[in-house]
Amino acid sequence: MLTSEIVRLDLPQILTSLPGPRAKALVERDRNVLSPSYTRDYPLVASRGEGAIVEDVDGNRFLDFNAGIAVVSTGHCHPQVVAAIKNQAERLIHMSGTDFYYENMVELAEKLAAIAPGGVARRVYFGNSGAEAVEAAMKLARYHTGRDKFIAFRGAFHGRTLGALSLTGSKVVQRKGFGPLVPGVFHAQFPDPYRRPEGTTPEDHAVSCVRAIEEELFRTTLPAEEVAAIVLEPIQGEGGYVVPPKVFFEELARLASKHGILLVFDEIQSGMGRTGKMWAADHFGVTPDILTVAKGIASGMPLSAMVSRAEVMNWGPGAHASTYGGNPVAVAAALATIELLERELTANAARIGGHILDRLRSWPAKFKNVGDVRGLGLMIGIEMVRDQATKERAPELRDRLVAMAFERGLLVLGAGRNVLRLCPPLIITRDQADFALDTLEECLKSM
């Protein structure tokens, strides 16, 4: 009697060479009509998704450790989110919340105000994307303070619209050819505990980065009284999933308070349960004046929010608006998402993320090309280096690892110059986490 191998629907299955015939044909069609500015690391042509599994047009199944670029926090097509979208779409799709009122828009604003870090009174502005939330934060900071300058950090990614791009300090290709950008943005050093000066602790390095703003930037180039806001990702995303020590935030808060500067946390990638707490800020004990939110807020529907202290949002009618921001269908998805995050998924991110990090800690000793491993919850970075002693970055090895993982059914992407990022849906199981790590270990051994 013949027995067939049991197929695990929660794990990958590759049926064709990659890309398969249908995928290959669609990639060719894409090249003829889509913007060449899009970045595609490998030829995945997605057809459907369920949970942490994505199926391509040829029937190959992949384990998604990107979560649609940290967006589908509840996994692909979570039944509760799908039901919320369907129910709302059958009743009302659009009226424009900037001119009229929606009950669920108020409900979501109340929820975000309640769960925002710090427990202070908040007001909420809705947009469609992370970049829009950042643009809104920049405008509000200027309006509220009457100042026009900003401090951002090298390695940061805040978006590609002109204001957000002016804050971005990640890759020169993102800025090249688009000047002049918004004036008055100054970039400071972000503390990377792995790449700190020899003989210093991570805490010493973090303090010195803030002191450089105060003792060099403010004394030579930038009057402190002209700075509207300091804008930062609590954990840098595009910059390589860099986690600074707590003292960095304490020092920034001290500096901002001393000079009347607003503190803006860009939690577009790190928020909504990804780090094992609702916000990355919750790990560091500092309350931002303004918070920007997007990506995981609505499990794939286009929505963002700019959440500020209530007293900071003092602009009047017409000062800023968005036709589609707070669309009722996207809002319904967000309410369902937050319910799932609060009920189980944020805790799962902490639990499974801890398991992954426990396994990763041995990798620098096992693999000569693995440098630092770091992260919080399910926001985890693995540095690829040419040499552990010199910490020389090895972007080509990272890119090779990404491609090899794809061939084995695992979807991962890079971040920064040489970091592999792991940001799966917050629903992943321990079996799926172990499959991903086993796959990466197999790739590293073969490299």
C-alpha cells in the first residue's frame, strides 16, 4: 500500500522551479508597465495568503517572515479582520471623515488615545500611509511651536514624500535627484550598540550621541530655540533594526524638555504589538509628544494615524486634512486588528520573539559571517559580516541569504546595509519560527 507524505498547510511547499512559469510571465508583463522605482528582491508573484502562508500564482507556498513589510500584523486575511471589512463595506465605504462624521472613526480615535504611551490626553489625525502621518507630524510641530527646524537621525527611514524624505537618512538612492528637499532638517548620529567606539559601553555611546547634539550642533550650526521637533524611530527599521539603550531616550527627553522641543516617535514599523508591547516606547519609559502609526494598524488596509498630546494639536479647521484618511472600511479593519492585538497577538509576539532570540544568540559562535543579533518581540535583526573581529559589513552575503531562503520557501528581506530582518505576522507559531530558523541555518551552513 502506498503512503503519501503528509502536507503541512502551515509550512512551505515548493512545487516548481522559482519563478514558476506563470510567475515568470507576470514578471515580464510587470517590467513593461510598472514604475522601475519599485524594489523587488526576488520574483514572488503572490496570489493568495492565509495566516503566515503566501501562495504564488504557480501554487507554491511560502512562509512569510516579512508580514507584507511589517503590515499584516494579524496575518494574511485573518477571519475576524475580513469579516469586519465585509460588514463595513456592505454599509458604507466612503463619505470623507474630514467633512462629515463616522461613528467608527471616533471609536478608533478613542481607542488609540487610550492605548498611546504615557497615559496622557491625546488627539488623533488619520491619513492613508506612514509617510502621510510623518508629514502631518511635521506640520503640526511647526504650527504648535512656531519653529521651523527638525532633528532626525542617520539611518532613519520616515517615508518618501518630500517632507518625510527630508527626515530620512537611510540610503542616498532614496534622496538622489529629488532636491532641494525641505530645508531646516539636521541629522545626528543614532546610537548603535554593536558599532560603538572601542572602549565604550552602549550606554556611554548613547549618551555621547545626545551630548553631541547639545554641545556641538546647538553651539555651532543649529539654534536650539528654532527646533520644532526631534523625530526618531525608537527602533530603527530600514536602518537595520537597531535597538538603542534606554538611557538614549531619557537623555533625548531631557534635552527636548530643556529647550521646549517636541519629541516625535515614528512607530510606523515598531508599533502595534510588533515588539511584544503595543509600542516600542513602552520598553523605554519615555512618553512622546507625537506618535506616528501605520503599517500594522489595519492588517493591510491603507490607514495611518498621527497621535499627539491633546494640547499640542491646537490647529484649527482647514489646517490639515485628507480625503481618504480614516476611511470607514480601513477603520473597521483597524478596530478588529487592535482587538486581536490586545487579546492575544502582542503577547504571542513577545513569547515567540523571545524563543527566536534565544536560538539566535548562539549564531555568532556557530557562523563566522553572523555578527550582531538583536531585537524586541518579532522585530529582529541579524547582521551579516565579513569578519567578526572587524565587524566589516557583508551586504552581498545578506542578499545571497535572502535569495537562498526564497528558494527554500521562506520570505525574508534585508534592512540597512547588511542586516537580515525578521518581522513575521504576530500570529506565527513556534513550529513556523523553528522552520524559519532551521532554513536560515541550512543556508548559512551551505554558504
